[in-house]
Amino acid sequence: MLALAFECAGSGLNAALAEDGDVLAREQLSMDRGQPAVLVPTLQALFKSAHRQPGALDRIGVTLGPGGFTGIRLGIATGLGLARSAGADFFGLNAFDVFAAPESDTRNLGVVIESRREELFVRTYDATGAARTPDGLLTPQEIRERFSQTRWIGSASSRVAADTVDSSPDMAWVARHLSKDPVAPGWLRNGQGQQSPLYMRAPEIGAPKNQ
């Protein structure tokens, strides 16, 4: 079972290729913008290094957001195109789930994702790994005042807690689990066929300019 997973809606580009539970290749690029120019060449290099062909893919996992509008649309369009050409199953994933997935202990865990605005995308978890609060869009100050989390992860964690280091989603974890049969955990399996973008805020295109 050959699986590809990638994310290009955040602060970079992360991609991985796995087969039958083993990661074959991975790539991580740090970049605020420019993903449209490098996504396809990066994926091509990934297949080349793993000595595999895109047409052999069985499953493809892509984050649906939240994140940048352009990156979300780019990821969905590219993932769906590859899935249809290869006859592969498409899995659309919530970025919060992807960030939290490798964590063995979700007690006092919060995930904050960069939005390139003052407000950040935020979700907190309980000890069972379930979302403790609805996904929100809050300023760093509001997050600190509203939640008493002791541990923050994500692409904007340093904007909430100065002693943390911003992190990227582990797409190798996603690719490895997608390459197993059956797919687990449940949230990953439930992503099959999902393709609606998770913007969480209205686009600013067409907004009136300040006078």
C-alpha cells in the first residue's frame, strides 16, 4: 500500500511517501510563501528518491486547513488531481488533527496554527485526545487569558508561549498510517473523500481599502 501525504497551507511545505507502514522519503521546506512554485517539483523529487511512480499510489492525504487560502486550494487541487490520475483514495484532513496525532499525551495540550494575521487558529485537547473546545480564531493575548494550557505546539506556538519552538505537521506520521490496512486511527479513516476547505475566516478579497 503506497501512500503520499503533504501539507502546503501553513508556514512551509511538508511531504512524505510511505509503503506498508515504512516511510520511504520525506521533505520539509521552510517558507512563508512560494509553495505553488515548488510543490510539484518537490513531489517529483520525493518519488524519484523513493524509486516509485505517482501512478502506483493507493492513498493520498492532504490537509484541508486551517491555513493560508492559496495553500489550502493548492493542496486540495494537487491532491485530487494525483488521486484521480492514479485511481487512489483521497483523504482530506484537519490540520489540528495532524499536529496532535503524534502526541502520546494530550493532557493540557493546545495547538496554535499561524494565520499570518493577529488572530491565530487554536484548538485545545483533553486527556482522551478529543477536542476540549471548538476550533477558534483568537489573538495570542486572548488565548493566554482563556486557556491555562501548560504545553503548546504548532506553527505559531511561540506567539503564545515564548519558551516554545514553532513546529511543523508530521506528514511522515500521516503517510505511514495511510499506508497500512486498515487505516487507523478513526479521524484519519474518516477523512476519506473529504475535500471541503477549512478556512475558518472569511477571505479579505474585495474588502474596502482604508481611506
